[in-house]
Amino acid sequence: MMPVLSIPTLRSGLPDCRSSDLNVPVHRQLWLFIEDIVTRIQDETEGVPIRTVKSFMTKIPSVVTGADIVQWLMKNLTVEDSAEAMHIGSLIAAQGYFFPISDHVLCLRDDGTLYRFQAPYFWPSNCWEPENTDYAIYLCKRTMQNKTRLELADYEAENLARLQRAFARKWEFIYMQAEAQVKIDRKKDKIERKILDSQERAFWDVHRPVPGCVNTTEMDIRKCRRMKNPHRVKKSVYGVVEEGTQSQSPIHTSLHHCRKGTKEDVEKEILFLNTQLDRHCLKMSKVAESLITYAEQYMEYDPFVTTPEPSNPWTSDDPTLWDLEMSKEPSQQRVKKWGFSLEEALKDPVGQELFLKFLESEFSSENLRFWLAVQGLKSVPQQDVAQRVQDIWAEFLAEGAPSSINLDSHSYEITSQNLKDPGRYSYEDAQDHIYKLMKSDSYPRFLRSSVYQDLLMARKKPETEQGRRTSLEKFTRSMGKSLTGKRLTGLMQSS
Amino acid sequence: MCDQTFMAATFGPCDSCSKASPLMNIYIKSEAINYCSFCVEMMACQGLQKGETLATLKKESENLKKKLEEERGKLNDIELHQVAEKVEAVAALSLKTRRVLKGHGNKVLCVDWCKDKRRLVSSSQDGKVIVWDAFTLNKEHGVTLPCTWVMACAYAPSGCAVACGGLDNKCSVVPLSLDRNENLAAKKKSVAMHTNYVSGCSFTNSDMQLLTSSGDGTCALWDVESGQLLQSFHGHTADVLSLDLAPSETGNTFVSGGCDMKANVWDMRSGQNIQSFESHESDINCVKYYPSGDAFASASDDATCRFYDLRADREVAVYQKDSIIFGASSVDFSLSGRLLFTGYNDYTINVWDVLKGTRVSILLGHENRISRVRVSPDGTALCSASWDNSLRIEGTGPRGNPTHPAPQLHPPAHSGRSQSVPRADRIYSPSNKFLVFPWVFSQWEWLGKSSKGSALEPS
């Protein structure tokens, strides 16, 4: 038996979508994937068996069962779950690549329901945007054929009535077209006609879906606008020529401007590439380690990974957690977080306040106040910027400033230069310098200080006022982070 | 200039000014270039700058690209998922729909959380912007914009205003007042102006500055009070579809992604493009920073999501699966950065283990394409906006016991038709199947009305 090709290898073998020509249909990539699957599923040896099913008095030609398709998808797309395979199958059906032979709703069911494959002529990659005239001809034709299987559904009858009103003046033309179509159809072989009829119906089920079904031909407007869209010109399914070509909707007129590489662009690119080459980059192993460390450090703060205490407000409908987060009394978990980095400590208003108090006790609070003032400068309205820059200078840097900060001569030089043209970022260098100073000097001392350590330790003691429930939680936690423990907490919260 | 010879003229785009015009084939140091007569004159006047023609520049740029690739290749000593093998696997997620927000009359296109962790702003195709208290399901404010397809909305950090924009090529800021009867649309102030649709917007760390991305291929930073353009960011060669601000307060950078399949990292102060990543094979629909600010993820129409690290300056992981063939529209990280939530055009949300690169869970629930997924500021919930006119809020549930599947099943009384529709109102994870069945019954009827109306307007 031939080994089944897996999708990744096929994906790489697909035509290159990165062509510079952006005027490709919006769903091109998707259609490539789907058409590849649909071609494989119809393969004589590797695909699903396409059969003729005998039912009472009649034969149903070239059909497959829904269960077969689901099985095939599970095997060939490595899907573990039949519900997921059914979902994917339904979406492919909704795009119009296969359809149930006796239902207008295009979806896949995992049972004996019979499905047929769509003719490539009707595939959406042909960029159909059929006219209502075509739809009218089609519905009209169905009423003439006088067969039970072609009888109009209620919604189709309603549509027909509506179209007849809208196209009252050219209804004669539409009627004639439909008659001609029927005549041609009658000459065809009976089995062939049966198949063609169903494929045509499925085509309209995609483009004029049953009310309540998702219209898969709707497009993202962002993607329509960027191209002139030569592929999606309206064309008639039945070769009907409209008198007076329709003016296209405004969404098709917007141009996509792709700049050609001029000399300046290339020069810019070279400059960019050179700076990239100069950039110092980390080795992958180091980056991976750092990503892992970060995730592990913050795991206990992630409600999707660790169940939060006392409870997730969305689950328990109890907003206590948010009240606690807002409170001035930080939890031990929160205090612990301030130890991760200076940034974390400054992010939390309570942590920031505590750090400021600590600095005050050390007589170096001007550093943090300067940093905060510069931070604030970045978020004032443009018109206040110049004034604020002056204020900060007077407060922290001018001769005899009330809370003078210590800058190295280099940063001081740059900053005083910047002051000639005051802006939001005039103090960037000075701020950076001060931040590094705090981080390497006062912050480690803060973490060792009794202010911080006391808070960290105090919060570790079990609190009694929360009562039995909390103590039970502490008990389960003390059992280690075993699964049983987690399950207990879960049970408690669900009760 | 001595080795120039003029040859027969042809017609085509000029190598220098790229206008289509009659060309002169000239040879400089035996290298053929095609310039129009105007550019030849210009060149003759300026003199050849050491033979720096477009062709040689292009060659130089190609060489640099190769060199850069080599350099980066040297640092690629191991793959992320190999290092992550030692890491403990994340426990099976049991996510459950906690709230369903209904009220939009058409596709919901964007959503943003308020810093208070419970309020949301969402925008829709019908031009409406709604501010919700998602916790109580109350609609607190509603604004109608004079255009359809409001593709971007953002909550101000103070919670006192929202920004929104779309096909009107503008981004407007609407202050939220406590008085519910006040007409908010009257207080609307347009801040940003682009020459094409606004695809994304975000306040910087204050209410006073607004960052926008647009279909005109640029991003821009605006002063809210005066509407003044503070900085513009040029570099994308096609529509910019998404942007995300670096999470750190000091990091003055943001990342943007667009139809040119590139993700660019920008310095807000200088307007410079600092880093650029190009490995997607189709439009990048969404970009989102990793919570540490050292990396970011992107979602693309090529049905993959990718993870780029700024320190390694390269792609470090790809999240894809054989069964995922529809484009990814949106990404967001859980608080620890361990989980990546991705919304797809196939109506599903997949949850990936960022480190191991495996899919942890899949959520079915929406009945049309997912337009946006956003994790709440404290990481307790995931909000998803969809083309099915609704928003859903998913939260972690009590952990299920894998040995006892499906706690209780309440299938609704199906009508004949909806039974044949894939039953989407359930959430399960591959490892512990069918944990929850929140049968929130679907709104087929009114969905139907809208689709019927649009399909049958006589053209």
C-alpha cells in the first residue's frame, strides 16, 4: 500500500502564495488547502469509496456516506476527535465542496447520510459572484421541471416571489432563459441529470444559503478593499449577458498601492540590514531558558493555569478577588511578585508606595520621584509638555533644585542639550540612568529590608478571620500540589 | 562617465524613478541598467556616485540579507520545543462559557477590556459601539458611528473614554459620562485621520495619546487633545491590520503586522522600524506581545500562528496542525505567557502550549468566524468576538475528573433543521472529552433575517 502523504509535505509543495502580485483572491490559501483535501478524498485508492446506492425502485449514483468522510478526515488530518472532524467537514461542505444529497443545509454528519462531491466548475475558487438574475432563472427552471425532488423549499418559493416582483419587467426574458435551460437538460442522460441537478442546487445553497445558515461567501472588507479584484468580476452561471454592465460596488474600487523599489527604498533597506547585523542577539538555548523561567515564575499568577484564590469571579459570580486586588492590603502572593523585578514592584501602586517610603527612610526618594515625574511627562497632552519639562528641570536638575538628583556628567550633558528643544523624551537618558541606579542599588536593599521582609512573612501566616474554608484550603495546599489537592479545591468551589 | 554608451530605446519602467517611459540602455562598468532619459540627465548632472546604481545597491542588499541569515543561523543551536521537553505539561484545561453578550445587530469586529477587569467595549459592522459591564451583562453605553465596519475599538486606561474607528478612515475618542441619557455621539471627537480604513487602535499608557494602524500602510501616534500627529510610522508596503503596544511601562515600542506578511517592531520616539520579521506566507491578521515584552505572537491567513523572540531576532515556534486549514484571525496570551489563545476563521478557538508547541484544547461555541480574542487584564477570562453577532466570555471551570466524562447532559429540544447543523454549543478538550455542554440555544432565526435581506436585494 502506498504511504499516505501528510499535509505538511503537501503544504510545502503547494504553489507559492508569496508572489509579489497581491491581486490574488482573498481565500486563495484556504482554497488551496481544501482543494488538496478534496482531491485526495476522491482518490480511487486512498480516498473514500464512491458508490451507487440502490434504494427502493431507484439508484442513487456516486455518493458517499457522512461516516466515511468523517473517518477519512480523522485518519488523514490526524484528528483525534470525531466531533472536530465533523466540524472541519461541515466547514468544507459549507464552502461548497461536497453536499448532502437531500438537504439544503450544508453540513457533515457522522452517520449514513449520503453526500456527493461538487463539480470543480462550481468550486468557489472560480470566484463566483452570481447575479440575482441567474438565481431567478434557476428557481424558475425548478418550477418547470415538475419533479418531486426538484420541488422548491418554502424559503426558495419566497425568494422566487420576491425576485419576480423585483424583476417584473424582464421576467419574460428570465422565463425564456429557464425554458431553454430545461430543453437542454432534457437531452441529457437520466443519471447525469440527477447528478447535475444536485450539484447545481448545492451551488445555490452556498451562494443563497438557507436562512439561518452562515453565508460563507461573505468576505472580510479589509481584504476586499486592498485589491482591484479582477478575479471576482460578476459573471453569469448560465452565460446570460446583462444589458448595461453593473457598476461595481465601492469596495472594489479602492486601489492597492504596492511601492516599487526605488533607490531610496533600497538604500533604506541596506541601512536597516546593517543595523540588524550589528545587533547583538541571544542564542536560542538562552532564549528558550528565559521563556521557560518566565512562564514558570508567573504560572501561579495565571488563572488559566492555577485556580485563583478565593475564586475566579467569572466562575463563582463572586467579585471578591477583584476587591482583594484593589485593596491596600496586598496578599502574600502580590508581595512576592514585587521581588521578581523592580518593574513589578513599580507596577503595583501599593508596591510603589512602599518602595517610595523605603527610599524616604534612606533619604533617596528623589530618584523614584524623578522617574515617576518623567513617566508622567510621557502621558500629558502635547501642549503641556514644554511646561512640564521645565518643571521637572527646576525640581530635580537645576542649580539648587529642591530635590536634586545625581546624574553622571554624560547624561547631564545630553539632557541639558535636549532642553533646548523640550519634548516628551528629553529626559530619556537621565531616566534610564536613574532607573539602573535604583535597580542595582536601592532595589536589592529594599528586598532585604525589614519593611519588605515583614510584609512577606506576615502574609504567610494563616489568617483566621476567613474561617473554616480557608483553613481547609491551607490544608489541601499543604498536601502539596497533588492532583487530589487540586480536585478538592475544585470541588469546594463548585459546591 | 566615460564608459557610457547609448543603445536603442525600449519601453518599460525606469530603474531609477520606476515610471513607465522610453528607456536608454546604458552600461556602467559593463553592467546594464535601464534609465529613462530624465534620470540619465539627472545622473549625468550629479555624477555617478562611485557606481552606486540601483542594481549594485540591490545586489548589496541581497548580500547583506544572506549574511544576516547566516549570522542568525549560527545562534540557532536548539529548538524551543526541545528545551521545553523537560517542562511539566500543563494540566488539561476545562474552559466553560461564563457569559454570552448579545446585542449587536451584525458582525462583532473588535473588543477591548477595561482596566477594571469587567467592562468591555465592542464594535460591530453595523456602526455600533457598545460598552458592557460583562460581569452583569449590562449594556452601559452605546454609540452609533456614521459608518459601517467599525474595525477597531479601545478602552482608555482611565476607563473614562473609548476610541473607535473603521471605514470612516478616522479614529474617534468618545468620553463616557455617568449620565446615561446623554448623547455620546455628540461628544465624539475625531482624533486620527488616515487615508484608508483604521484597522486597529490602542491608547498608550495614558488617555492622552492614541496609536492607530491603517489600511493606508502606516501607523501613527496622535495627541488626543489637539488631534495633532506626533509620529508616523512608514515601512509596511501594504495594509497594516494590527498593532500591539509593548507591555512594559518603559518600553516605548510597539509591533504591527499587515498584508505585506511582515511584522515590524517600531520605536515610538523616533518612528524607526527597529526589527522586522518575515516568515508568514499570507496576511498577518493580528500581533500580540508576550507578557514579558521580549517576544510576540502573530496570527495569519496561512492558518498558522508564529512566535518571534526579539532577543533572538527570529521565529522561535510555529503553531499549526493538519486539521487547521482556515486562517487565524487573532491571538492573545494568558497572564504567564504559557498559553496562547488563537481565534480562527473556522469558528473555533484553539489553545496552544507556547513552550511545547502543542495544542492543549479547542473551544467550539461560536457559529461564525472569530474576529478577536482578548484575555482580561487580570487573566481570569477570555473574551471572544465573532461574526455571529455575539461575544463570549470563557473562564476556567472546576477541574473535571477524566474518569467520569460528561457530568450531565441536557440536550435541547431540537427542531428538525437545527439538528442537522453541527452542534457547536459545547466545549471540550481532546484529552478529557466533552466536559461541559452549556446548551445556550442559538439564535438562528434572527441571524437568518439579516442574511436573507442582504442576499436578495435586487441588484
